[in-house]
Amino acid sequence: MEVLLLGIFFWLILKLVGKRQQLTKAKRAYLTMVDDAAMGLADEQFAYEAGVESLPDLEGDGTFSFEVSLTRADNDDLESIYTYLDLKGLKRESLATVLKSERVGSASQVAVELSQAPLGIVGGESGQVLSSLLGNVGGQARCSGRLNRDKKGVFRYFLDIKAEAGGQGDATT
């Protein structure tokens, strides 16, 4: 999961490099350029990863049933992350995801980030359940997540957390 966290950080670099290349030779050149550019940011990313690794880990059950509302995500960032995962053959891998409990008025919700990039929130009943779990571990934790894109190009992000009252979808298929 740690290796994937570093890989996901490349979303920032991918955003600067450009969109997905179609030819095999272009894909290799693209990934080489991303890897080279990321080396300049490696110290910052390693420090972030150390912080993530120090967070408590919420156990998953393999269902990825909590869906994140991607209200805080930049679509170009999601495209860059997805492109990187696709080119590396890692689309079905679990990604290290950071959860932070938040209060909005009298309601609780959970903010979700991936490799320093804000993704969105889990609100409603699911947010209350996750917020309660996070309250037991100091308000922040990490878990596994999965980024999907449907045939219409719409991104969806799911969390793998063993808890009752799951979200609005299932990313296991």
C-alpha cells in the first residue's frame, strides 16, 4: 500500500506532463518523464507517507461499499491518477486513503484525501458511521480505497471499511 501511495503522488506530476498517450513508445516515454519529475518531490512525499503510516488503519472487508462524494476533487487530478494507474496496470489495486472527521453544523461527515489531494466527503448516515469510527481513533485514520471510471467517463471512489451502514455502491466489480 505504501508503494501505491507514492505512485498516486504522481498525479501532480501527471497533471503537469499532460494527458494519456496512446502509443506504446509514447507510454514508456510518458512514464519515464513522470518518474523523473517525481524524483524532485520524493522527500516531500516520503514525509507525507510517514505521516499516513503513523495513522491508525481501519480494517476493510473487501466490499469497498462506502462511496465518496467527489465534491472536492479536481477532475483533471482524477484523470491523472487514473491514467497513471492504468499505464502501470494498477487500476484494481487498493490505494492508501486518509480520512478526517469533520463537523458541519450539528452533522458529522468525513473528509477524504488521496496522496495529499482532497477527494471529497462521505456524508449522511455513512458519514455518521465513519465519523463515529474515527472518533474512536483520534479523528483521523487511513483505509484502502479504489478509483473507478464508468463507461461514460464518470469517476467514483470507494472506501473499504468494515462497518455497518455502507455507502451507495460497490467497487468490487
